[in-house]
Amino acid sequence: MLNISKYFVMAQSAVDGNCEELTNHVKCEFCDIKKVVKWKCLDCGLIICDECKDKIHRKIKRGKDHKIVNIHEKEYQQFTESDFLNIQCQEHSEQLYCLFCKTCENLACPRCIVKCHKGHELIEINEMYNTEINRLRKEQSIHQNDITKAVSKMHEEKQKQISENSIYCKVNKEINSHEKVLINSVKEYANICRSNLKKSHTEISKSIEENIDVLSINIKRFEGKYNELEDCINTADVAEFFKILVELTEKCI
């Protein structure tokens, strides 16, 4: 029986901008050579390079009738219906998963249903998948908003830093200029002013730097969470999708 952490077997290889990474790191499944690939046969379920697409695949029986798509195109960026109908049960190898049990949070084949899921709430696999994808995207949107706010705040703090440094330089220059024309008795006052200015500048600059450091950490944390969700959404392994999903859920507890 499969836990929600091992939800699906096949995954979206190129969703939301990851097509380039796929084409650079995947072997052609015909010649088994690591090269740039950009085609997938939806009937065979294989990733193929240009050469094998033209020289080998079309020689397969009825290969000319197969649907081959460019993995950069939007058409390839979603699961097909057959992806949800061809997931082998890990407990009953001769069976395919047909439903998802919300009660147990497991995929279930007909034998699983008879054995363990009588009376449970069962739904279509693709329905559960779409529900989880939508939930993850909403959570991802929240993290994206957090990143945007943090970046904006950091920009404000850096502007403060620039302004503070400008003020410091200006006032320091004025003090030096007045120091030259004032009598010796004023030099002591000028030194006091300079000392106070430097102290104030140091405290303000330190505060700004601390704010920037905190924001940098938050941005990295937000980006980490965002990327974890991105990896989960775009995993190329359906079963791995749910494994990552559980790990993400546990991190949030």
C-alpha cells in the first residue's frame, strides 16, 4: 500500500520553467546517451533526442501514429489521463492503482480496496492530485509574497543606509571646514561633535546592518520553502511527489 508521500509514478518533467534543466540532464531513452533532449512520445512514455526521433522511433510499428510533443510546450506540462491509469500497485504488482483513499491517504488498487478500504472515502487519483497541486500553489504564492515583502523591506533599509552614510559624510565635511576657521577653543567642541556624530552613525549603521542580515536570512528561508514546493510540484516521479509532500507537511507541524 502506498502512502501519500509516494503519490504518483510519472511526473511533470517541465512545468513552470524547468524544461531547460530537463533537456540538459536527461538521457535519451532510445540511445541511452546523455544529450540534449526535447521530445517525448506520449504513447511510449519515452524521452527521446532529435536523432532517435527521426531515425528510430518512426520505424517502430505504428510509430508514425504516436503523439510526440516538445517538452518545452505547454501541452507536455501536465499529466495525461493515462499517467493516472498506469500506476502499478506496490503491494499487488499485477494490479494498477485506480482510486485514492482519503481516509488512509493512500493510493489503492482493486485488491487494496477489497482488503483494506471498505467503507472508506475514495476519489479519483487525478482529482486528489489536482487538489494537492492547487493547495501547494496557494502555499507557494504565500511564500512568494513573503519574499516580495522582505525584498522590498531590504530595499528600504539599504536606502536608509545610503542616506545615513550621505548625512554622515556631509556633516563630517562641515565639521572639518568649520574647524579650520574657528579659534582653538572651538576645536574641542568640534571634536565632541565629531565623536557624537560617529557614535550615532555607528549605532544607526549597526542597526541597519542587523535589519539587513535578518531580512537576508528570511529571504533565504522563504526561497528555500518556495523551492521545496517548486521541487515537489515539478517532481518527475509521481510516487516521489507524495514522499516530498509528507516531508513538507511534517516540517510545517
